Amino acid sequence: MIDAHVHLERLQELDACLDRARSAGLKGFLVPSVGPETWPAQTDIAASHSDVRVAYGIHPWAAARLSDNARLECLSSLRKQVSQHRPVALGEMGLDHHSSFPPHTHSSQEKSFVAQLAMAHLFDLPIVLHVVRAHGRCLDILRDMGVPHSGGMVHSFSGSPEVAKRYVDLGLHISFSGNLTKPHHKKARIAATSVPLDRILVETDSPDQLPKGRMSEQNEPAFLVDVIEALSVLRGELSLDVAAQTEQNARKLFGF
């Protein structure tokens, strides 16, 4: 199993969490970025653990707060970071139109997303997408600019099967998280049955998105087994087969 989206730099007692994850059968971890403040810690963690890979990027939450000048400076720093410390992907990038981010922030998010997507094309790196309540606009941008040849993923997907298919048709993978363990996440659970298994990734998004039934102060990578189990039950497939195929998908996409 490979956790395709986990914020290791935010975990309490990281080494103990990684030990528990490896004991549970995890063989790799992809750590995405929020912004420049996370890059040094990510780089250090990857240097200390051979099964950790990183993606550098500017999260739409961060982009929403940036002025035009600050955004340009941040993007310049990202290009230098990618050149100096070759990651396996770029992200998180994307659009978040949740009510927490009013419409006047959408332009800054979009400019940051477009610039990072262009950078992914330039460096031929897969993309890690964060998309909330903005799938239509995100798909428009992806159609206009194209998905990098190396592909990418839509992380913690919660949309409909129809939206999932549109991303897959563009060449992207769909990543499912602990929301599959919760019956009220109906759209994601239905989508999980419709996406071809060779285009599915699994993630914990630790320390967020604790799976149903887990009594813990934080989510952690060892709980990826819950996502695998939920996915296998929904699809009517053996958990061993789901674990093996999603691991192969992550290895192919991110070079584990």
C-alpha cells in the first residue's frame, strides 16, 4: 500500500506513526505542499526516509491570501525549489470555492493554479489537485491547458461519478480518502465504484479526515487500511487486489 497524500510534517510523533504504518503494510508516502513554509520540513523528511516522496506547490488556501506581488514571488520560489530539489510531483494546486473563500479570492487562486500547471508542463511533472466546489472551472482550465504528459491525481475526491469520468478522460487518477468509510458521503462512494481500478489511488490526508470508527487525536497513515477496506467492499473486490493495484498505480505515477 502507498499513501498517496499525507502531510507528514504535521503529524505528532512522526517516527512512531511511520513505524505503525510500515507495520500495517505501507510501503510509500507522498507528501504534498501547502506553501513555501512546508518545503524545508518535507525535504528533510524525505532525506531521512527512503520511502517518502514529496510534491512542492502552492495550495489554493495559500493562494487565496496572496497579493499579486506575493504570488509572483512565491511562484518564483517554487520554480527554484523544483529546479534544486526535483520532486516527484507539483501540488497541492487547484481551486477551492468553499464559502470560507469568498469570490474575490477566486482570481488569485486561479492565477496560481494556471502558473503551476504551466510549470508542471515545463518540468513534465504530475500534478496533485485540490478541488472543492469548483470542478467545472478546474476542468475547463485542464482542457484548455492540457494535463501534463506525466498525469496527476485529484486528491480526496468527493464528486460525482460523471465528474470523476471527466478527470479520468483527461488522463488523471482519482484518489479516495477516509470519506469512503462514511455512509453520508454518497457521491464519493458511488464514484469509487465507477472509476477503473487502474486509475484509483488511496490516501489518508493525515492528520485530517479520520476514518469512521477510529478513536484517535489525529488521523495517521496506518489507517489507510480502512480506506482500502471500504473501497474493496464498495467495489465487491478483494482488499488484497485493491491494495496491490492502487500501490502499482502510485508507483507508476510518482516513481516510488
